[in-house]
Amino acid sequence: MSVQFRTVGRDVGRIIQIVSLMAFVSIPIAILHGEYYAIPALFVSGIAMLSVGATLARAFVDAPDPSKLHGMLIAATAWAAVGILGGLPLLLVAWTISLDPFPVWTNTPAMNETIGAFRQPLNAVFESLSGFTSTGLTMANEEEQLTRTMQWWRSFTEWVGGVGVIVLTVAVLARPGSGSLTLYQSEARSTKIHPSVVSTVREIWKIYLVLTAAGIGLFLVAGMPLWGAINHAMTAIATGGFSIHADSIGHYGSPVIEYAVVPVMIAGSIAFPVHYLLFKGEIRNFYTDIQTRWVFLWFGIGSAVLIGTLHFRGLYDSFEEAFRYGLFQFVSGTSNTGFGTTAIGNGAEQIWTADATLIVCAGMLTGAAAGSTVGGIKLIRAITLVKGARWRIAGVFAPSSAIRRLRIGDRSLDEEQASKELEEASIVLILWFIFLAIGLAVLLATLPTEIPTEYVIFEVMSAQSTVGLSAGITGPEMPTAAKVMFLINMWIGRLEIVPVLVLLRGAMVRTGLYR
């Protein structure tokens, strides 16, 4: 095997080893809730992942540190591997309940339709990848029917995936040097809090823990029960959106809880370096940091437009309802969280109008701040494209001798730097729309024709922007081709497409399909 793939194999193995610890950490949750039947499933899952990871890490232990190319290959491969292996706990717990092989004291529950769906490996992998990518689209029709262990595993995968499995690995292994920096950057992170990348990722996890604890406290004060507060705080700060209820946050029927969730979703939309400065008391970053400033501007403008649309379309009985539902759904979509408080659609049954649905799509496209837990193309790229287009047009009217600079936030870019930034943002946007079109084509070819096209667009954008809001299309009854396409959409959406294309090119070169 080439040196290139030895490095990839070793580091993917290390990442899988770290992720395997999640299964062992989850065993106390099963014990706490008296779900003793789930312990063997979690233990076997952990051992299986640990064995795969250790085999790879030991086989290529002498591989060199990763380069930028390695980093992309590692990121794409690791996220796919973790998504597949992460389905094991759900798959094995579902089959344990189905077979019921243990004594009565293990408290094996009765089988139901929701748990039964996870006996199919594809559904378990779908749920796992949706969790680790912080998407939130689900194969569970009735989340209340899931066991506490299964609910926890879904929330846990989103919580870890919000920061990133590679960032977790760097924090645990704590190996300084260029290799750790390359891995850190491979998850679309560039800004460091400290000069040391290990110190940076540890600071990120400290901030993440504090924000999660604050979310739990806020939800408890708002009236949410403890189990719901823990799970929803984990998935809210991760901007993931898995819920323990089929009706998501709408289950509680409480405006206080709905309003309490909004600031936690916004907190997940702000870059970790900005959180770090805010915790140090530098409050001015709320308005001096260009991304943070635009997070609030975009959330405010988009919410106002959606609220007005919902109200004047007469979709709700009062302005207060239109305001509450519009604010929540736009923030949920743009933060890529995916919580819901009202139905947008139910498959072929149209609930929201096309214009309201597409407004949320606009939010899902941009996402929020780079360096946070959100997906989408990121606000900074949208800002770069808008400012860059205006700068290019203005350049037509400027004298040829003029020295022009593009200002983005506190950065002032010369012609070469501006061209590079615009090129990167344009490539990501073009590739994003290409894969959106592919996903849309697959769904239109496989879903019933009576489903409104805007709902199909909404669902594909939700998958690719790792949002999780659904118009009633995603579920265990989806055609296999649609599930596989969504797996690809979620995978490339979390990795911002380019690492996946690098991996595919490498695989085709190695098999002789590309030269």
C-alpha cells in the first residue's frame, strides 16, 4: 500500500478507536434506566469499533504525519466509516428487542414499529450518519417509542458530531505538531483560539460543555422535563435537531419552551473563537466580528420576512402564532438545527405555501458562522460572494491604474487574495448546487408524483445543509435509492464537498478509472 493510504488508514483507525469509547460511555445510561438488555449490544458495538480502529492504527503505525491531501482523505473516509459503524448500537439493540434472548429481569421491552425499523442496517446507518453529521433527519416515525438508550445514542452522536469526530480525536490523543493541525483543518476549521491546536480543541470542548450545561439549565427553568432538557440541549447546541418526541419541540405546546430554545440554537451558530472572547468579557465581538454581526442580521431579516409571509397568507389564526412559528422555524433552519414547532408539510399534504417553504430554504443554504457547529455554505462565503460581486462590478468603472482592495470584515485583500477567496467560495457554491440537483433528480424519480416540488427541494436542501427539518418525506418507508442519496447529501454537506471529491478521485485513480 502507498504511503499516502497508510497515513489515511492509521489516522482513520485512531478516529474509530476514539469513537468506540462512546459505546462504552453509554452503558451507564442503559443501567441508569434499567435497560440491562441493551448492555451487551453497546459492549459488542464498542468492541467491534475498537477492533477495527486498533487493527488499522497498528497496521500502519509507522506511517508519516498527514499532509493537506491526507487531511482531506482522512476526513472523508473517517466520517463515512464512523457513520456506518455508529449504526451498530441501534441495529443491535433493535435485534436484541426483536429476539428477546435474555431473562425477564433485563427488562426487554415489547417490539414496536419504530424500533423495528432499525433492524434494517440501512436505516441504522442513516440514523447514525444523520446524527454524526448533525443533520437530524430520522428513520424514527415515533421517537417516543424508542428506548432511552436509543434516544441517548442519537443525541450523543449529534453532540459529538457538532464539534466533529476529528476534533474529538485531537483533543483526546493530544499530540502536538503539524499532523494534529492538518486534521483540525480537515473538518473545515481554520481559526485557532490558541497557538497550539491541542489547546484550541480543548478550549472548544470546554466552551461546548459550558454551553450545553447552560442549555440544560435554561430548558429546565422553562418547564422542560429533565430527560428532555438533557437531550434537547445536546442536540440544540450541536445544531443537530434530533428530538425524543415525534413533534419535536412542538410536543410541549409551550411558547416559553419554544422561545427558550431559540437562544441556544443561536449560540450554536456563533463561531467558537467568538464564544471564547465573549467568555473573556469582550462583548464588542457581537458587533465587530463580521460573521456574528451577520448571524443576527440574517436571522432577524429572514425571520421578519417569513413571519410576514405566514401572517399575510393566513396560515395561522393570530399574529402571535405566525411570529412564534416563523421566528422558530427560520432560526432552526438557518442555524441548521432542525427542531420544529409546527408542520411544514406532510408528504403529499401541503401545509405551508411554496413561498414560505422556500424562504426557509434560503436560510438553510447559507447556514450561519464558519467555525461553529452549523452546515450550509456558511455565511462568510455568502458575504464574500456578495461583496466580491459588487467589487468586481465596481472594478469595471475604475481606472486601470487604480489599486483596489476588497474589504471583508477586518481583512483587506489585494487583487490576488480577493481572487483566491472568490474562487474558493464560488467552487463550493457551484459544487453544492450540482449535488443538490443530483439529489433532487433522484428524489423526483423515486417519490410519488403528488408530492409538491418545493417540498422535495426543501427535503434535499435539509439533508445537504445538515439541517433536519422535514416536509414529511423522510422516513423508513422512503425508497432505498432516496435513502442512499440522502446519505451522500449529508456526508458531503458536513465535509463541504471538496474532501469527498478528493477521496473519490483518489479511489478512481487507484482502480484505474481515472488518469
